[in-house]
Amino acid sequence: MTDSNHIIAPSLQHTLDNFKDCIDLTHRTFPEINVHLVYFDHLINSDELYRYITPLTEAREYEIQNLLIRSQYQLALDSDTVIKGILYGKIAIFHKDDTYLVDAYKPEARSIDASQTETVITGPHDSFTEPALSNLSLIRSKIKSSHLKVIKLEVGEISKTDLYILYIDGLANMDYVKELVERIELIEVDAVHDGNMLIQYIDDFPNSIFPLFSTSERPDTAISKLVAGKIIGILDGSPSVFTAPSSFFEFFASPDDYYQRWILGTATRLLRFAALVITLTFTALYVSVTTFHYEMIPEALLLTLTESRSRVPFPPIYEALLMELTIELLREAGARLPTKIGQTIGIVGGIVIGQAAVQAGLTSNVLIIAVASSAIASFVIPSYVMSASIRLVRFGLIILAGTLGDLGIAMGIAYIVIHLCGLTSLNTSYITPVAPSYFNDWRDVFIRAPLWAMRDRPSQSNTPNKVKMKQKK
């Protein structure tokens, strides 16, 4: 290791001592030309190894020095550079008293495939993978501009994981870029494995239940954020990128909205906001009405509901919490089991348990409908993280409904709205463009206006270049 006042010159012995007990380290010796190679075989490309090393092995000893002055061979002046280079997939070449590094990094990685969590019917089907450079290439291939800037950072005191911050010069607000970089540089943690883990360290409100940075596995989504003047982060080893700043309403938008006719996109988006209301309040309203407010039930339905609940021994709040908990258990079981088995457990388990619960008198038919409707509505929300947050909030509303009735629901919703109003994402309002109000932005929030009508970039980006489209007539 180096000290701030003392630099250790690179040497073969010092390098091998640092990697003592690393059985996966490869050390090759060519005594006839006085060359030693040190590298991790699983981090490099064998073809690159052959291309760079073959000229050395075929040369005579007095020719080696002339070969090593080529640009691909980088002279290393201190031991830390050599050790770090080997860890980053470089080959260390030791020749007499000099040490060189040559880049041959290419670890095994899965191929680019369709996203499993952000499926679309129309539009591109490629998704990010774990290697950061592969993800960077996906974005570069679609934004062929020198204005796309990349900042490389490192997170994790032990893992030393690469992180790339991307923005478009002239579109992104540089104050936001500076703020994001400063927050990341302040992180002191042993290892960061995923982008969803990283954003928890840089949240404005880490104790809030709502996600403050949106994430995506889709290159087209990331590119749309970049051209909107926002910043994205790519963490090596993570198949998703994060976006900053983000607003609450972004989590209800899907790439499909932009790949179909604007009327269909608008209808689908309005359906998602309706699903938000249903999943939050439907079960809570059942508890409230059946506990305190029977007068709200239509007379034609009152008899059916009374008969349905006549055999249930529990108060509505316990009945609802029991069924909601059962639904969550089934959902979690279906997610953790292998795909085919998980689907079977989710469908069969829901039908069997629901029917058995009604026959056993543990719950009413009407509650089963309410709980099932709430569960289905939560699936409509495109973001899994936001959907999970809303499902948890739903339990709080059910408890308030069972204790205070409609007043409890009103208080709970008021608290949620107040909480959302107080949140910020990278020091910008989380519920932009509602508060502060930017009515022009509403054309891409509650509705999906025609593409030709969305001429401006979102106000949350605070971009120096507001206009994103000038259509020629």
C-alpha cells in the first residue's frame, strides 16, 4: 500500500506479496526474455492476451524494450497503480526494472435481453446488463453526440465499484450534476452492489417510504431522461440505471405510452391513476363502511352484504388485514419460487384460499372482491418499487379506517399528500409540476399529449435549454 508521503516502486515480488493466497491469480514466466506476466485469467479476454503477448514471446530479449514503448503498453510508476490495474482486468508485464500494464479487460457477462421487470408491447426490447461499459455502449449507440458527458466515480472502500454519471452538456443543470457528484463522493461504505442500494445513500429523505430516484432497465427510458435534461447513473454490476431528479408522477409513466397513439396513451395513464386510488382506498372504504357507515351502502346491496358478513366472527378491520396479509404472502411466494411454480401458487393459491375462507366464515365475499381489486390495481402501476410502497401505505389506511372510519381515511390521505409535498429529489420538489404548478408540464403527467404538443423539457430539470422540439411546417 502507498502512503501519501512515500511511493513504492512497482516490483514483481511486492505485487505477488499483495496477492498472496489469491489462488485465481495467474503468474506466467518467460525466463529466456526476462518477462513475467501477472493477471486474473477470468477478468481478461484470451484473444487480447494472445494479441498483446505473442509479439513479446516471439521477440529476442534486446527487442523487448522497443516493443514495450508502443502506446498500448502503459508504464507504471508505482506499485498501487499496478495492483489496481490487475484488479481492473489489466495484464502486468514485468521486464527487468520496468513494469507495464496492458488493458485486456473482458469478463464473462450475460447477453443483452428483454427486460423482465419493465415489459412493453411495442418499442425496443433491449435492456441493460450488469457490466457498466456494456450499458454505456447501449446509450452511446443511441445518442451519437459529443455533448453526452460521462463522469467516472468509485464507490465502496473495499469493492471499488465503478460508477458513471451521464448528462448532456447544455441540457443538464450543472448545479444538479455537482450536487449529485458531491453526495456520491461523501459515501463511505465497504461495498455497493446495485444502483437501488446506492440511491439509498444519496436520498434527500432516506426514511421516506416513497422512492425518490427512479430506476430503469431500459435504454430508451434512460435516453428519454437524458434528453429531458436529467442525469443518470450507471453502477458496474447493476442491471438498472438511476435517474435524478425524479418526480412522483414519473413512476406512473411507461415507455408504451409514447409508442402508441396519444389517445390510447392518455387513457392508459389515466387508468393508472385510477388504479392508484383503487389500491389505496378500496379495502379501507370497505372497512370504514361496514364498521361505522352502513348508511352509505345502497339498499339493494345492504342485504347481500349483511348476509355475507353474518357468519364472520371478526370485526371488519381484522378480516381485511387477514386477507391483505394473505394476498401479500401469496405475492411474495410467487415472486420467490421458480417462474412456473410461482404462477401456479399465485393463481391456485388465491382461488383456493379465498373460496375456503368464505366457506369457513372467516371473511365475506364482498371483502374478497375488494382485496382482489386492490391487488390487481397495484399491478397496474409500472414501477415495482412504487407499487410496493403504495401497498404498504394501504395497510395504514385500513387501520385508520377501522378506528376512525371515513375521517381516518381522510386524515391518512391528507397526511400522504402533506408528506409528498415535503419531499424533494436532488433538492427539487417531488411533486413537480403540481407544486410548484407548471401547467405546460401537465401535458406529459396526467395525460400523454400528442408528441408535437410536448415542445418543452420538464420544468423539474431546470434546464438551460427549455425547448426540445421545433417542428417544421
